[in-house]
Amino acid sequence: MKLSQFKFNLPESLVAHTPSPSRDESRLMVLHRDSGKIEHKIFKDVLDYFDNQDVMILNNTKVFPARMYGNKEKTGATIEVFLLRELNKELRLWDVLVDPARKIRVGNKLYFGDDDLLVAEVVDNTTSRGRTIRFLFDGTDEEFRRNIEILGETPLPKYIKRKATEEDKERYQTIFAKNEGAVAAPTAGLHFSRELMKRLELKGVEFAEVTLHVGLGTFRPVEVEDLTKHKMDSEQFIIEQSQADIVNRAIERKKRVCAVGTTSMRTIESAVSANKTLKAANDWTSKFIFPPYDFSIANAMVTNFHTPESTLLMMICAFGGYENVMNAYEVAVKEKYRFYSYGDAMLLI
């Protein structure tokens, strides 16, 4: 398939810049994959589509406050430093993006916080905006993390044109977030409230947790018309044996297995055994899913509404059927559903 087949007209006014008042009261579009039938619901109605022994697969990655602002030595120029991932805990080496990049050279020192709470030195160039930096910090890892918490901001996507607030700290994080390492939230999970999860549990629905640390690659635009030429960024994922067992029992019982979000779907599709079951893994994936694609584990999916020509939309089209999904998106625009990270949800069954 070609990139241009995933174009659609998305009015700027439909991109959500703030979360809905309640997590589980955003809108929910239900798309039936076999017929293309569409239903309009509220997210908490997801309860009606799941039964005893069905499984929902959640990505329990935790977003850390990755966006920091520092000053360059001598000039005092303000520099945005976006922490991508920790390369070496002992040496405090990090992969980062810097802005404006032209001002940041190897050997430069950066100072963070009013009283220089953290100081970092640029040790290498990685890409045009990418750098490797080393934090010069002698305290414990706990103290270092606390300073990152103090100095860092919630890494809202760039298209949200406002400063991150205290509310974002809580709302740009799933309620089941555990394993720190993501620089973007697995947004389909943002719709789950504690009450809704309790009600699903009471109905007998089981939860299996996986971890995929979402990187910035999730927002990277596709720049080639021929999709086979697009390269995804690598992201780390972990599946424990106990969690794979929960999923495999549901497959065996021919129950509904629902991937909550594109990140959960990429994770499970990156760890399929020869007999089409889920296996435990601790690995990196750069899997790019676009139509046509044969899914092995999940037969249902919860996801948000994605932007035109994004790899996320391509995965949804592969799962729900290209015509079905593109038609559903047309309906979503007409019905003024809210798009992207803080937007509304879709259930594909």
C-alpha cells in the first residue's frame, strides 16, 4: 500500500488539546470488523462487549518527565533537552534531543534548575538534533531521579500547543502505569478508570500486562510513498511468562483477546511462537504493521483516533480492514470525535 492512501481531511479543531473531564466518559466508536457496522457509545460502555475469561492486554509502561529546560554555559542561552532513554545508569549517560540543535556542540556544559540542580556535558552527536549527554551527579540514583522529577515536565506531544500542567502529570499517565521508561503515553489506556477496571474484573474479564517503552518514533512521520521502505524506531518491550500464560489460556478457550492500544498490539505481534501463541520476551522491536497483515494473538482492539498518514492509522487499517476503518474515520470527522492522545476511543471487534 501507498502512503497517500492514508490521507484524510482532519480539521485542526478536532485535535484534542486537553483530556475529557472523566477518563471513562470520552466517546467510544465501536467498529464491527466483519460488517463495517458502527455504533456510537461512551467509553465505559466497553463493559458490554466483554465477558468472563476474556482478556485485555495493557501496556504498563510509565511516562517520565522527559522534557527539561537548561542553560548553556557562558552564553546562558535556554536549551530544551528531551530525554529519550538512559544508556548507562552508572555513567548517567542519556540519549537526548536538543533544541535549538545548532547551538549545542560536543564538550558544551548544560545547567538545569535555579541553583544548577543538575549539570550535564554533551559527549557525542547522534542525529541532527540528537546528542548523548552525561549528567555530572555524585548522589544516589534515587536523588538523581528525584531531581529529574523536579526539573522535568510531562512530555506532551508537540502538537499540543500549551505548557504541561499539574493535571497533565496525572492524566497523561495510565492508572496501571508501573515500569518507567516511556516518553509518550500508551494513549488507549488513558480511558480506563479504577471504577471501570473494577467493573470489568467483577464481570470476569482478566488483564494481562506487557511493557513497551514508547519512544518518540511513535510520532515520526512516514516520508516514503512506498510503505515497505519505512523504518520504525526500535522500542524495548517485556512480556513475563505469567502474563503470556493468561493470554494463551484465552486463545485456547477461544475467548476475546483485546489489545489495548497500538503499543500493546506491536508488543504481542513481536513475540509470537511458531504455533501462534504468545511467548515471554525481553527484547527490542521495530515492527511496522500495515495492510495486508495477518494478526496472530488479538481478535479485538481498543485504540484512539490517529492522524492522517501515521503508522498508527496504518496498523488500525490492517486490523479493521482498510475500507472499514477509512469509512469509520470519515464518520468520526463528521460526528466531531476528538483525535489523538487526549482524544476519543475506538473499539474494533
